[in-house]
Amino acid sequence: MGTFFAKKYTIAHSSIFKNNAMFIKQIYFGSNEYDQMLHLRNEVLRKPLGIQFTPEELSKENEDFLIAAFEDGKITGCCMLIPRNKETVQLSQMAVQQNWQGKGVGKSLINFAENLVKNIGVHSVEMEARDSAIGFYEKFGYAIQGDGYIKVNTPHHLMKKILV
Ligand SMILES: CC(C)(COP(=O)(O)OP(=O)(O)OC[C@H]1O[C@@H](n2cnc3c(N)ncnc32)[C@H](O)[C@@H]1OP(=O)(O)O)[C@@H](O)C(=O)NCCC(=O)NCCS
């Protein structure tokens, strides 16, 4: 599955866009930027829950599309796209540095991720949303699917959007 997407994604490898002073771009597993991303994800998503990423979880990320926002060379936010099948990708690990939250970074990350998804010819995006972020995703047309559940000790709902 990873190979399928990697082949089709060659165009988007150079994809980058500028939104005022902020850059959003695809980053690469094992790079210095990936280290920054992991630090951000641990700070924003895991430390508040008292847990950390395991090496097993991270080892699978070399097949995913890693996306990060930067301001003056420093990471301000990130997300990932995980190919699930030929029709669907999962948006995951959406996190914005605490002092950057509420300033449009998350919105820009979602826009960038959705453009990337369309570029590779996929139209269905789903995610496991923390309940505290459901309102954020609803703003961009994502809809709850089914009942809630607990993951990493946190209430979640599956959400989905068909891109047009
Ligand atoms: C949720 C998160 C990614 C949103 O990113 P952000 O950069 O703060 O969001 P933006 O500034 O781009 O906000 C875009 C819109 O969503 C709204 N919004 C942001 N966070 C929201 C939330 N948690 N609930 C409801 N609405 C929210 C904003 O008010 C804004 O609305 P507007 O366009 O009407 O003004 C970020 O706050 C974050 O990292 N939170 C902690 C980690 C987390 O919960 N991640 C998601 C895991 S599923």
C-alpha cells in the first residue's frame, strides 16, 4: 500500500506553499525536521496524557506523508496522512504549538493536507478525532461516524469527509 502511494506522490514531493510568513511543506522520516515534529507531538499530544510515543508506533511512519508548518525555521504545527487503501487516507497527529493555537495554523495544515490528498487521486479522508477537537474538524466539513470510544485514555470519535 505504501508503495502505491509513494509512486503516485512524486509530484507532491516538491509541493510547498507560503501563507503570509508561514511555510507548510512535506517533511521526511528521520530528518531534522522530523525530530522537531516528534518533539511537538510529544509536547502537545502525549505529555498531557502522561505517555510517550513508542519506537514501534514511530517505525511505521516512514510510509506516511508527514506535513509541518514552520515560522522562521521553527515548527509551529504538524499533521500526517496515513494511506489506508486506494480510496481513503487517515489524517492523524494534528498538533499546533500551544502559543500558536487559534491563529490559523491548524486551518492551513488541513488545507494543505486536503490538497495533497486530492493530488494523489484520493477523495476520502477520515480521522480518529479527540472529542475536544471535534468542533475544529466540523468547521472543515468533517462529520462524526458512529459512537464514541476511548483511545489513549481520551474520548474519541471517528470523523470522515469526502473531498470534492
Ligand atoms: C485542534 C488544533 C489542531 C486546532 O489548530 P489551531 O491552529 O489552534 O486552529 P485554527 O486557529 O486554525 O482554527 C480554525 C478554526 O477552528 C476553530 N477551532 C480551533 N480549535 C478548536 C477546537 N478545539 N474546537 C472547536 N473549534 C476550534 C477556531 O476557532 C477557528 O474558527 P474560525 O475560523 O471560525 O475562527 C490545535 O488547537 C491543537 O493542536 N490542539 C491540541 C491538540 C489536539 O487536540 N489535536 C487534535 C487531535 S485529534
